[in-house]
Amino acid sequence: MNIYKDYLNFLKDTVLLLKKKHKYEFDINDIFSKITLEPPKNLSHGDMSTNVAMLLAPKFKKKPYEIAEIFKEEINTFPGIKSVSIAGPGFLNIILDRLTWSNCLYKILINPDDWDQVNIGKGSNVNLEYISANPTGPLHAGHARGAVFGDALASLLSKVGFNVTKEYYINDAGSQIEKLVQSSILRYNECLGDKITVIPKGLYPGDYLKEVGKALFIKYNNKLKTYDNEEIFKIVSELSLKIMLDNIKNDLFKLGIEMDIYTSEQKIVSSDLLSNVINILERKKLLYKGILAPPKGMKTDDWETREQLLFKSSNYGDDTDRALQKSDGSWTYFATDMAYHLDKINRTNGDLINVLGADHTGYISRINAAVNALSDNKVSIDTKVCSLVNLLEDGKPLKMSKRAGTFVTLSDIIDAVGKDVLRFIMLTRRNDQSLDFDFKKVKEKSKDNPVFYVQYAYARCHSIFKAAETVKENLYPNNLDLLKAEEELNLIKFISLWPRILELAAKHHEPHRICFYLIELASNFHSLWNKGSDKPELKFIVEDNVDLTNARLCLVKAVALTISKGLNILKIEPINEM
């Protein structure tokens, strides 16, 4: 039940009637897609505000204010309207009567499982690729942000009716695997007695590879050296990749994440997908031999000017065409990535979402161009970039992890603060904004710690229920019209926003909106609680008034219900006691 959508439908019905009555000719669907009905930023302006008069003025060939006057009269006939006013050039501000809000709360409580049902997905498929870290070491803080964002988005989209496939792309081909093999052999030799004082430049320095070296030693002892180089590479790469990937999966499990699909880059490379890409692009005349200019900022002397096989990505919004082959004739990483996205297009039968790290911002336009070209613009792709995470301890940069060698691992963070705290904090900023993660602050039990603030609101709800045990036993959403205080009505109104927040977060692929909403809901609830200390008439439990206590407990129940729904989407366990 979305009260904003209900009244938006009333508005649309009115537009249709006026169009028919005055015999105006215009695209009704275009108008419907642009009508907004939302809570105004300033609560004093009312409960809802709409731009409908501004949109229809040119269609009706009248001034916006004149159209607003017509709609004001019509809106006053809608059920539950207290007043309608015109603001500025033609915005309409609407105030609903108290009974309407009481009824809204009643519907929430009588159908707790259904009131926030949003089905914008309608069973359509979405492939959501996130994390996809190189399997050459442990996941770190940057990966943690992408992991939490992607997983929360997957949960959110599933909630609103999408069939989501969560995918991890394993970069198990290329130079990084050669480095991994060399680094693993170094640790194997260490098990054989070699003394390692300095890790050679270019190799992975972390102690985590000692696990691989030990595994090789246990299985082969010193016999591995008797194999030829090709056999050694195959053995070491397979074992090291398995161990690294198993460790990654274990870290993700600790974070509450289980992927649906792990796709190997090596399998993509060895398949016929790359040739299929070339055939598709050739058929569409999107390939040519040409010479690219040096990238911006690069000196001409440092750039190899040569003819290359190029993809006309600029035809699809990219700022330049892209090379598909290296000077030695091998495929570029971008070519391989095109093959991978062709694979996703073929098996998804739906839209794609990529979650990338901060260092991949420049990659967005070319991969969007690739998907559009390969799908004939039939597949939508949305690429989200997760910005940097700054790890701090009481405001100071955190020292690196000994195990990882160069960074703090995801496992270190989970062990330090717990899964739920990590998941929540990673969503307290937009994904494209940098985030400070202060280990001291996220452990504080104060209003400055958002995850504690929200969890405490939920626990406080349960403490109220515990204090009113006799009333709770007979709790039923009646006498809700007794909730007359402005603070109570404002809380009801904010709770009623939840289905709208859910829909907007899903449409824009922004799970942080859920987090922001929960923080504000907690703030509103704590504020009402605190006012009860100053104004006894606002206390949730009124000893000499069972009916009013019952009504207020119903409001508390709605708060707890909404917080739990939001936390469940974020895969965070609500806490009853703190």
C-alpha cells in the first residue's frame, strides 16, 4: 500500500477526464511519466506536492496558475483531503486529514506482510555482477564496499520483483596469474628451505601465499621441481587459484554473501565467444583498421603509433574508438570483456548491472557501448562505481595488514567490527562518494554512530513492549484516531513513506536510500521518545488510559516493523536488546 501512488492515480484519472472533457490532443503517457506527487521538503507546505498544473499548462494553452485552480477544485473532491493550496507559479500542496493517516497506519498493521509490496520488476531478469576481484589475494576494504553495495542492491531488486542473478567474474587469465604463480613458487621454495628476506619487485608480498606454498609442499614435497615449466605453471596456477578463490568465498560468507555464479575469464578466452564478437561487429560494420591518438596527458614520444583493429565505440556514446588487439596480435582486455558481456547478454535475457571499483570510472562508456552494439540497443546496462574507503582509527589512517602486506583485509574488518556494522556503515554514503570508516566511531554507542542509532531504536521499541506487557497481549489497531499529537502524525507520515522509498531505491539502483531512511526514522522515533520525558502526555504508556496506550503501542509496532523490513533488505539482523 503506497498512499502516494494512490493519490497519484487519482490525479491521473483527473487528467484523463479533463483531456476527454476539453478534447485536448496530447500524449497522455508522456504526461503520466512526468507527473510527480511527493512529500515537500518543507513539512509546513503540506503532506504532498504535485507539478501536474505546470505540466498541463502548455497542453491546455493556459497559465499554470489557471490550471492549478482547476485541479485545486478537483483534488478537493478526493477522499481524505483536508486542504489544497497553490504555491509559486502553479505547484499544488495537499494536506490529508488525520483520519486518512490513522487509516494508513491501520492498513500497515493489519497487513504487515503486504503493505510494502512493490512489484516493479514483475519477474524480469537482471544480471548483477559485483566484487569480481582478482583471485590473487584477500579481499580488502575497497572490495568490501563493492560487495556490500552489490549484495544490498541484489536484495533490494529481489524484494521489488526482479529475478536477480548475482555473478562474480574471475579474472583468472593474464599477467596477474603469471605473477601469482611466481609468487606461489617463491613460497613453495621457502618451504623447501630457501631463506626469503626480500620479496622480489613485482611479486605479491603478503603472507597469505604461504598457505599456497605449504599446500604445494605437502602434495609434491620437492618433486615439483622435476616437472617441466608448462606442467609447473598448470599445477601451481590451478592450486593457487583454488585456494585464493576458496578464501574469497569464505570471506564473502562471513559478510553474508553467497554468489549465484562464478564465471571464469579463462573459459571465456578459450571459448568461441571472442570470434562471435568479431563476427557480430563485422556484420554491423563496426570494425576497421586505424590509428588511435595518444591518451590525454600522455606524451607523444611515449605512445606507439601503429595501425590497430578498432571497434567503433564512438558510435554508441564512447569518447573514442577502442582497440581490440595488442601489437603482438593477442586480444586486449577490452575485447575479452566484450566476449564476457556477450555471454551475459545471451544467457540473462534481461538487463545488466555492473558494480566496479573507483579505478574503473573511465571504463564505463566503452563497456556501455559494447553492450549496446552487441545487443542492438535492446539490453540496458547500468554501471555503478564504488568510490574509495578511507580506513581510520580515531581519525588517523589505519596501518596496513601484516597478512596482506599492503592493505587491510576484509576479514580483518569483519573480525574487528562484525558483519552487520560493516554492511550498514558501507551504505551510509552514496556509492560514488568516498567513505571514511573509523573503527573507533563505528563501535561507539552514541547517536553519532548510525548503525547503533538504528539498532537502538528497534531495541527501544521492544523495551516499550516489555514495559507494557498487559496491554501488548491485547494489542490491536483500534482507536488509532486517538493519535492526535503533531509528533505522532509526523511519525505515521514518515512510516507511510516506506513503500515509496523502496520503489525509488530500486528504480535508481541506490540501496543507500534504505540506510538514509532508517536513520531518519530512528531519529524521528527517538525524538518522540525524548519529548515524552518533557511532556508526560506524550509518553507511550499512559497508565490510566488503556485505549491511548494501545494506540501508541500500535505506532511503536509500526516503527519496529518498518525498521526490521529495512534491515532485512540490507541483510542485517535487528537487535531486540542492547
